Amino acid sequence: MSSIEDIAKGHIEELIEPGALFVMHVTGYSMLPLLGYGDDKIVLRRTTPEDDIIGRIAMFRTKDEHIIVHRVMKVEGESVTLRGDGNIVQYEHCLRSEIIGVVERVIRQSGREVDCTTRWWLIRERIWLIQPTIIRRYALAVIRRWCNFKRRFKR
């Protein structure tokens, strides 16, 4: 398993073979509450265009070279629609061929690894995703404030 920190800043999709695993740090709050509480790392598997990715947390590169990790909401032909679990309204779009990898595991700050294909993980995802927008909005506001508070005192 390669760590992205060990790979020269380049295009991951050109450096990692399909099926191989690689590790990245989670930054930002767009995947709260499941990812992004601290120094979470994600273990991704490099995908091929034939892999089933609907409902999975996937990584892609935007036109302006930013790497985004969001949940795949819909695949229609070559078009993929994604949204962060912590985003209430905003959607992203990319081509299926632009999906670099899918999240297989999360490595929490404590070092504990969580498999993203287990029944418990899938239940937690569904519980969060079926909540009404108003509940998600207020819960995310509290979670973001808590994360900012923790980061301020961590330094």
C-alpha cells in the first residue's frame, strides 16, 4: 500500500495501478460526520471504469486540479454525480473515467481502522443520509464548531 505523501506530487491516476491501495489524509469538512474529525486517513483502492461505484465514497480530480472525495449519488452512462455527506445542496459532476479510486477503509487518529464495507459502516451512512435536511444542517453546524474548537487547542 502506497502513501500519497511518499509519491511525488503528480497525477495519482498515472502513478497507482488499478486495484492497488493508497493512503491520503482527509482535509475539509465536506464528508462530515463520517470523515474529517481530526487526522483521519483514508485508504483508497484505484478503480477501473467497470467497477460499481454507486453509493461509494470516491475520489476524483476537478478541472482546476483539486482532488475531491465525495459520495457517488448517480451514474448515468459516462456522467457521475457526487455530493459530500456534509454538503446540503452542492453537487459535483465528473466523467466516470475521472474517478480515481473508492474509499475502502478509514484510519482514525487513534490508529483504529474502520472497514467501509461492513454492515455497521453502511448502517451509519444510511442513518445520516436519510435525515431531513434541517436536521443535517444543524447537526453539521455543531460538528464543524466542535472540530474547529479541537483544532484550535491542538496547536
